[in-house]
Amino acid sequence: MFMTTDILIVGSGCAGLYCALKLPNDKNITIITKREVEKSDSFLAQGGMCVMKSEDDFDSYYEDTMKAGHYENDPDAVKQMILESPKVLEDLISYGADFHRNEDGSLDYTREGGHHEKRIVFHEDQTGREITSKLYDKVRQLSNVKIYEFTKMVDLIVEDNICYGAVVRKPDKTFDTITADVTVLASGGIGGLYKQSTNWRNLTGDALAISMKYGIKLKHINYIQVHPTTFYTEDTYDRTFLISESVRGEGALIYDKNMNRFTDELAPRDVLTAEIRKQMKTDGTKHVWEDMRPIGSEELNSHFPYIVNHCREAGYNPEEECIPVAPAQHYFMGGIDVDLKGHTSCKCLYAIGETACNGVHGRNRLASNSLLESLVWGEQAAFDISNNPDKVADRAKGEELASALNMDDYAKDVDLSKRYREMVLNEIDRVNEAEGLEGIGIDIREM
Ligand SMILES: Cc1cc2nc3c(=O)[nH]c(=O)nc-3n(C[C@H](O)[C@H](O)[C@H](O)COP(=O)(O)OP(=O)(O)OC[C@H]3O[C@@H](n4cnc5c(N)ncnc54)[C@H](O)[C@@H]3O)c2cc1C
């Protein structure tokens, strides 16, 4: 038995949910997600979301994004993201998302590394949860959208460079097909492939491996961001806990083993990561120290309660002592190559959010640009789908292809996941080698 839908969205992070909200409500929309909806990186985002505060901020925001990206960013993509940001923020507020405000009721902004202005809206240190839970609430009110949790895409249905939907593993571990007029990949990053990562373990870049299988174009697959400050622990079974950059934006300092400062704490992420790694090598240590005391107890507890709580549970009181921090894989700038509307090189297939590469981040993402990017492209893809009702896959053909598939081919799911993992990691290594780049450190990569 197979299912048919108008639009299939793979992934329920902020990109997938916002896209669903922006699609016409006479469309039948199916969202599948590998685990529970809450297990997406969108729920983990701490620091906040960038926004162009006023037109006067455009030039500075543009320059900060380009500079962080080593000017390898696509200028049109950067412009689109910045110009759309006030509208996205307005939408989120209309959905009930609550951002920190000043006493006079105006929005309060914070700052992170690489920003010359305070332009990041935030909700304590759980901005992603605030935004994504409000999107989720809104989607649940729509009778035309159905969400299937624990439903994993194991393949796409593609012939002659046209996508007809996906093959999925259902919660009862059987396999099925979902044919669709249009398919949207919103399946997040690749942190689950690495030993040290801030990402959920279920984010393993499946969409990239499957795209490679069908010759769908990828871009900058070796552009992987390492976050300089994650809570250091010997236990790598779970994801690594992030110590948000906004902590440094509010005054936290970084020390070597002798408790001396050695770097600019607000340098872009790649620069600070390199400085920390160099210092760890010199000192022969596995971490450096982060001192949050300069922030002051009141601000620390009101702005960063989630981080403070995590440190306390791990045995450190950040009001009184430094915490150990080390770099870990954090974000994927590369991905499935898409245009300004999120369309891939394959017909009837879009990719949005962290799984896609629209060029907005260049070689290195500026802090707090990814929630915004995911939302902007979620909306752009929805507009493009709505405005092109004729650009859809042929249903009869999709059903014919689906019924010809042999589901036994997917039965060895563990082997398939392993194969997909190797495909992505090998491709990253291949591109790094071709470009003469070192790649992510072995300390982070080794499983
Ligand atoms: C700890 C942390 C803090 C962060 N802080 C910030 C911040 O302050 N500001 C900011 O802008 N960004 C931040 N980011 C980055 C940001 O959260 C992500 O880039 C963004 O949320 C990505 O959204 P998404 O919708 O593309 O992917 P995600 O939210 O990761 O969602 C991906 C979805 O795809 C599903 N999926 C994956 N594979 C499959 C499959 N095979 N089949 C079915 N479903 C699948 C997953 O289950 C999930 O539902 C942070 C990230 C982390 C990890």
C-alpha cells in the first residue's frame, strides 16, 4: 500500500514547519520526521535570530555576513535573507513567539562574534525552542497538514531527473512509498556523523547521500563549521552541549591553562576555533576555560538560565568558577545546491534549511544567521511551489515507479545508514583533498 500527497516535506525543523505554514491551505501536505518533532536542531538554537533592525543596518549586516563567509557568499542570497528578515520576525511575533524586550516595550537585541551591531533577537538562551514550538503549534492547527513522527526517508523516487516522492521506513519498521507532486527536503545538518557535535544524533545527512545517488548537485560539501565553545566532557555518546556565542557577546572571556586571555573572544567562529586549537596544542590540554563571571550574576541567570543550569548539573557553578570548553562540529554551510527559491538541480525537488546550500553563508556562517536563513528559504520555496502549479511530477508515473520498487532492497536498514554515512564522509574527504584543505580535526571526527 502506498500513500500519495500534494507536497511531501522531509523534516520538521523550523524550515519544514514554516514552509508548511506558507503553502496554500488547499494543498494536502505531509511532513515526515525521523524522530519526535522536538528532536530537531531548531529546538536547540540558543543565542537568537539575526534581523535587520532598520534600513540603516543593511550595509553593516551585509558586510558582517560577507566577511564571516570570507566573501565566498552569494551576494544575492545574502541580500534576500537580510531584506526578508523584518517580515519573518513580524510573522513569528504574530504566531506568539516572545522575544526579550526593553522596559519601554521595544525589542532588545544581543550581539555575537563577527557582528558589529547588536541585531539578534532572543528568548533567554532558548530562542530556537521558542520559535519552533510556536511554528509547531500553528501547523497543528492546520487540517491540511499531517505530521508523521519516527518516519524516516530512506530513498527518493527519481527518474530522468524528476522527483516523484520518497521511500520511507515507518514506525513499525516496515517500508512504504509516499508519492508527491512536489518534494521538499528540510532534513537538517550532518552533526550525527561526528563524534563531537552539538547536533542531535539523528541528523546524519541522509538527504545528501540520497542526492548523490541520483546525481543531484551538491555544493561546498566540505564547508563545515566547528563551534569554538562547547562544554567539554569525556563522554561523547550524546551530543555536545553548546555554550552560546552570545555568552561571549555579553562579556565572557576565554583563558588558557594558566588562566590568561590569549585571543579576541568575539572573533568569527573559524578564527576563534583555530586560536583555541592552537592554544590547546601549546598547553597540551583537551580544553580551554571560559569565564562567565564578567557577565554578572543577574544577567547570567536571567539571559542564560538553560546554560547555567547545564553547567551546574555537570558540577560547575559559572557564577563562581570557569567552565571547560572545547571546539565541536556545529553547522553545515554546504549542502544540496539550490537557487534563491530553494529549487535543486532535480525537477519537483526543493531543499531548504541546513540541508541546502544557497550560498548565503559562504565558507563560514555568521552567528545567528541560520534560523533566519531556514525560515526565509522555507517561505521562498513555498511561494515558488504556489506560483508554479504546473511544475509538478506526474502522479500516474510516480505511482507506477513506486509500485515497481522492491521494499526488500531497504530491509537492511542499518547497512543502508552505514553506506549513506560513508558516502557523505568520503565525498567530504574527496573534496577537501581536491581543494588541498585539511578538513575537520580527527579529534572531532573519530567515532
Ligand atoms: C546547539 C545549537 C545551537 C544553535 N544556535 C543557533 C542560534 O542561536 N541561532 C541560529 O540562527 N542558529 C542556531 N543553530 C543552528 C540552527 O538551529 C539550525 O541551523 C536550524 O535550526 C536548522 O533548521 P532545519 O529546519 O534546517 O533543520 P533541523 O531543525 O535540524 O530539522 C531537521 C529535521 O529533519 C529530520 N530528518 C533528518 N533526516 C531525516 C530523514 N532521513 N527522514 C525524515 N526526517 C529526517 C529531523 O528529524 C528533523 O526533524 C544552532 C544549532 C545547534 C545544534
